[in-house]
Amino acid sequence: MKSFTYHKPETIADAVAVLSMSEANRPLAGGMTLLPTMKQRLAAPEAIVDLSAIVGLKGISLEGDTLVIGSMTRHADVAVSELVCKAIPGLALLASRIGDQQVRHRGTIGGSVANNDPAADYPSAILALNAEIVTDRRTIAADDFFVAMFETALEPGEIITGFRIPIPEMAAYSKFGNPASRYALAGVFVARTSNGVRVAVTGAGSSVFRPADIENALAANFSPEALDRISIDATSLASDIHADREYRANLVMVMARRAVTLALQIA
């Protein structure tokens, strides 16, 4: 790991000021990705801006029909939150299955979404639930946020401050995880609202995506049987030592059926 300057600001303005000094400066949330990549010298920021002391970036609240989660809220806190468990139990269950206990008590929802790892769990929830990503500068719709592998709509120095998540009628997540890392080889989050059905897939492609065929089938009939004759085109899916694209295409459909079944059970 190369040397760097460490900052621990107490306000968003101070954090943004340090980040704006150089595009090589990086914010630190939970550090679950940044620190390992620095140790491997795959990243060498000039300065690290630790966000953990900034008041207002942590916490969960309910504003009408919207669940509000601060960006520095840890996975473990989302998993056990009474508000989340009551409003969106599928989101709480997702958080409870991220990584291991150590990761869940260090990793944050904001860090996960900002990193946009193609196999991370949270991006599928944010996209399927049609959440808004709130930053220090603006509010970004989920459909506009996830651009490509490890790439988002965030501009240099822009910090996620929280998420505004509309409460669905029912929602759930199911994934087939890598037994070592627990990252998703394929994960599917389904959400039904009064405006229709949204589905997001993670782990199977270069970034999280919405499968139109699955959404259309579930909009007509929200049941696992509605997906019996649906399949996913494997052409653009990921293929690696863990699973080839055809296997992932099959996993997506299996996870989609399981997610729908679970959503009906926990609604």
C-alpha cells in the first residue's frame, strides 16, 4: 500500500472540499472494497476522506410512504431495523445475507451502491425499488444511476448522502451466492407496486439490469408460474471460472421464481 493523507471531516462541505482538490482523492465509507484494492496496489489515492464522523449520514426513518436511509448506515443496521423489517422486509433480508458478520458490521449501503460491483446485492434493490439516490448536489433516479461495471452517474467528488425508497406492496430478493465471497453469481430482486412490477438482476452481467420479459410476465400475473415460459438471453451475460453465461441465465430464472415466491410469503 502506498502512502496517503488521511482526513476525517465532520461536515459534508469539508469532505467535498478535500475531494475536490484532486480526482485521485477517494471517499472512505466502510472500506470493504477500497482498502483491499489499495493493499493490492490496484488503487493509490493521494488522500482518503473518511466519512464516518459526518453527522446526518447514518440512520433510518420513515417519511410518509418513503423509507429514508442514510448512506453511511451499515448493512447490519438495515438488517435488524424495525422500520425496514416492517416496510420492506425483503430489503432487510437482503442486508442480512451480505458477506459475513464482519462485512455487515463495517460495510455501508452508500459505499456498496457507489462502488456498483456487478455482483453486489444492494444495487438490485435500489433499482427494483425505484429508489432515489440523494447526493450533496442533486437527486438521481435509480434508472439513471447505474452506468456500467464499477461506474455510476456520480461526478468526481460527489458524495451519496442517502436514499429515498418508495414502499412497495411486496418485494423480495433471492440470490445464488459464491460460497467463498457470498457475492451473487445471480441475484434477483422483485418489487410490486401500484404502478407495476420492477425486477433487477445482479451478478449475471457487467452491471445490474432490469429484464423486461420478466417484468412484463409478472405484471400480468405476479406468480412464479408466470415465469415458466420465460427465459433470459445469455449472450450478454458474464462468463467466468465460477459460472458460464448459460448457467447464469438459468440461475436468473430460478432466482426470479424464488424471489416471487418469497415476496408472496412475506407480504
